[in-house]
Amino acid sequence: MKRVFTALVLTALPLVSQAATLDIKTGTWEMTLSTAMSGMPIPKEALANMEPAQRARIEASMRAQAGQGKPHISRSCVTRQDLDRGQLMRSDEPNCKRKVITQDARHLEMEEICTGPEPSKSHFKFDATSSERYTGSIDMLRGDGKVHIDMSGRWIGATCTKGVDD
């Protein structure tokens, strides 16, 4: 589950370099994410390859987290280079292809399709409500499950502190 959540967070806000750069400040941002899940967002093949005890723990954990989870708060450093390169948050997912639907200084909407061992399809919406605040959502289909994340961010300050984005 932590891997699913991390992958979602890391791919939540990517931008495409040829599109307009979002008009937000650089520095430290605090993100609040609330996740709701239904079904089993782990592919059947992955579950089939697990030991029975491990599979039972994973399935029990997913059932316990179904519906609305409690908010998760984290911090991220956004640099001018990140904005210029079109990457607010880093992603280590080489099997994913992103398609921007719309983007301007205040809004980004895109789809992402991931192939490989854990295929998924995601729809992202991101709105910069000011240069210091944003809201957004992610809807993901993965395995036999659905994941919905509501997010908000607020600018903390111009300086990034050590340890943010480790």
C-alpha cells in the first residue's frame, strides 16, 4: 500500500515542458492528501505470487483502508529548475506515459497510462488558486481497484530545508 501511495504522490503533479509554466512560487510546499480506495488496487498477478500469509495481510489492510483514509501531510521542495523542466514532483516510473489535456498558468489536467508489472490509468487535475496555494485530485484505476486522492498545497517559504524530498 505504501508503494501505491508513494507512486501516486510522486506522479501527482508532473508538468510537460513545452506547456506554460504554472505560476507558483518556488521553495518549500506542504501538501495534504486524503485518499479513498475501493476494490483491490493491487494486480491479481501480484497477489497470486505472494505467500498466503502475506496476501491475507495485504487484503486485510486494503479492506481496512477502504473508503476515506485520514489525511497525509508531507513537504516538497519546488525549484525554478523543476518548474522550467516541467516536473514539480519527481517520478521513478519509467513505464508511464503522460498526456496533457489542458494546461496554463493556473490549471493542469492530464492522463497517465502505466504499463508493465503494475498497469494503471490515472486522471490528474491541478489548480493553482494563487501563487501560494493549490488544490487538485487524482483518480486512478489499478488492478481491480479505484483510488481517489484529494490534495491541497500551501507555500511554506522560499528556502528548502534539508531533508525535504529525500
